[in-house]
Amino acid sequence: MAVATPYTEKTDEQKAICEMVHQFADEQIIPNAEHYDHEDTFPEPIVEQMKELGLFGVMIPEEYGGMGLDLTTYAMIVEELSRGWISISGIVNTHFIGSYLLMKFGTDEQKQKYLPKMATGEIRAAFSLSEPECGSDVQAIKTAAKKTDDGDYEINGAKMWVTNGLLSTLVFTLVRTDPGAEPRFKGMTCFICEKEPGVGENTGPYTGFNVPPKIKKMGYKGVESTELVFDGYRCPAGNILGGEEAGLGQGFVQMMDALELGRVNVAARGVGIAQRALELALRYSQERKTFGKEIAQHQAIQFKLADMATQVDAARLLTHRAARLKDAGERSDIEAGMAKLFASEAGRFCVEESFRIHGGYGYSKEYEIERLYRDAPLLLIGEGTSEIQRMVIGRKLLQRHKI
Ligand SMILES: Cc1cc2nc3c(=O)[nH]c(=O)nc-3n(C[C@H](O)[C@H](O)[C@H](O)COP(=O)(O)OP(=O)(O)OC[C@H]3O[C@@H](n4cnc5c(N)ncnc54)[C@H](O)[C@@H]3O)c2cc1C
């Protein structure tokens, strides 16, 4: 169902890709999401089809086997996937952040080694900053790496909330390498930590890299979120992102750069879930009757639909603006923060309004809106909470407009 005027400035290629992913969501994701959500199991058959469609290599350059598309097109794809189910976009999103880190900061050797397999989805990537005792305050991380006599780095500590933590092969992990560094962020390094996918207790070269059972969550099911425990895990110096010489002490800056993309990414997910909530509300409100007429004919319901559609379009425009600025190489820190803040809140707002329009049925697992209601709040938290977005936007605004 075509709803909410779509942002029409799409190239022919973007239109074709979006139509393809839209259809994929309608035919493969939406009809199956309830099952995987209920079982909280990994949607393997959907992921296999995504590999065939090339969706794990959207921004990876063609020379490494990817599609070589830009962030704007990627955001459009993420919106379509999230309209289907945000867990599906979650499976690609940390992978995308990992591939961006490699493309921007990786050595030639690192790119050659990992990007071709990442482009096909043969190996998948996770991204790990958060720890049990810190999330917003990234500079407070405690996981630490020390150089050993044989030149490797030994990593010890615990990470928290790692999306794709179990089934990934690579985890881009932020680790403290110089505990005395001032300012603190200069003592942090990003390690490309390898492990066996799907294995809780790793052995052989990956000994000391353990993945406890997945965290049970209210929503965002199907894709696993895990803790990671590093207990004497040996990581070769060659797996420092960008190489030891260039990459040591650069991890925080690299990860923050990637987070800017991550924010556009989450914003696109907010647009997708908001769009789906609106579609469900438009349909239900024309089916349900009260007081002798369709509820869509009550002005109070029309006002809700109007507010939802306005939020969807505004969120989409902000998201595309941030993506386009980044694609053009322009500064986009404020814009990415605004897009993430607005679109994730729009996702929550539209889902709640749609839930209200569904009346008692919205509370039933028979209706899709029930799942959206449990999924939407994640977007307020991941890649920085709304409070943190406001802090970033406020701080950067003052920097840009210093008197
Ligand atoms: C399902 C899920 C998946 C995730 N996936 C990943 C992942 O793949 N990789 C990863 O690294 N992390 C991941 N995260 C972690 C996520 O990024 C953090 O949860 C988030 O950054 C918030 O950190 P926190 O939970 O430690 O909250 P805290 O930092 O403890 O914050 C608690 C509350 O205080 C507020 N607050 C904190 N500081 C301030 C301040 N200075 N001013 C005002 N308010 C403040 C916050 O906004 C929040 O409301 C995931 C989280 C979830 C729930």
C-alpha cells in the first residue's frame, strides 16, 4: 500500500533497488517475522536470501565484490528492511559499520583479507564499544590490551550488548591500550578480533574469546545480543585496525567516525518502523467501525494519522539529508545526530499511535503492531540514547556558532 508521500528524489538505480527490497520485505520478511520473533531464533533462510541479493556488501567497493553504493542508497535499503522487521536490519547494520571501518581505516592487507568475504556475507561483523558498566560514557571502558613478548596483544575484560555477538566472525572491538593516556581517548585502539562464528567457548588460536548465552530481550528478537568475555585472548598486532603503527591509539576516533554513519543507519530504521506503523494504522482504521462508521472517519483518528504521516516524512527527509551530506564529504555530525534523534523518536511515536488506533487488538500477538511496540524502543537507545544525541547536537552547535 502506498502511503505517506515518499521522498521522490531517487535515482533510477535507487528506485529499482528500493522496489526490490520492498518486495522482499513484503514477501519474505513480514510474513515470517512473527514466527522468528516468537521463537527468538535467527532467521537463517531470510539471511541466506539477503546474501544472494548482495545486501551484505551494499557499500563495499566493487573491486572487493560489493555493490559500491553510497550511504544514501544504503539508508533507503535499511528503511525498507526495517519496515519489514528491524531485527533484519540489525543483522546487516553492525556488519556495515565493520566494513566501513575497514574501507576507511584498514590496511590494504586487512581489506584484501576480509572485505571480499564480508561482501558476500560469508563472514559477518559485529561492533563492540559498550561494557557492563558503561555505554554512553565510552571513554570509561575498562577492557584492556597489553603487548606480549612475542608481539601479540593480550586482551582481558568484558563487553556488553554486542549485536551479532555469537554468529559474527569478526568483532571490531574498542580496547584500552594505554591506561595512563590523557586525554583518555588517546589510549584506545580498535582490534579486529577473530573467532569461530556460533561458538560459545573458543579454542585454538581464538582461546580466551568467550560468548555467554544471548541476552533475553523484550523485542528486537531473532538477532542475538550478547556479552563478550576476553580472558587472555591473543590478538596479533596485525589485527589492529589500520596496522599497529598507524592504528595504535586511534580506536576512539575511528569508532566515533563510524558512529556518525551508525546514526544515519538507526535513523533509517526509525523511518522504516514508523512507516510500517502508519501503514498498519491506515489499514486498520478503515476496517474497524465504531459508532456506526469507520474509525478513520473520526476526526481524532485522522489527526493521529496526520501527525504520524508528518513525522514519517520529516524523519525521512532528515535521514536523507544526513546521508547525502556524508556522501558529499561534508561535515554531518549535527545532521546525523538530528536524524537519529528525530527518526528514532518518530518511530516510537508512530508505533504508539498506531497501537492506540488498534484498540484492544493492538495488545494481541495476532496483530503485527504488538511486535513493533516491543521493537521500537531499542532505537531510542542504540548508537547513543536521545539524551546523548541532544548532548552531541548541542555541543557541536556551539562549536559551529562560537562567538
Ligand atoms: C538491544 C541492544 C543492542 C545493542 N547493540 C550494541 C552493539 O552492537 N555494540 C555496542 O557497542 N553497544 C550496543 N548496545 C549498547 C547501547 O549502545 C547502550 O545501551 C547505549 O549506548 C546506552 O548505554 P547504557 O545502556 O550503558 O546506558 P547509560 O550510559 O548507563 O545511561 C543510562 C541513562 O542515563 C542517560 N545518560 C547517560 N549519560 C547522560 C548524560 N551525560 N546526560 C544526560 N543523560 C545521560 C542515558 O541517556 C540513559 O537514559 C546495544 C544495546 C541494546 C539494548
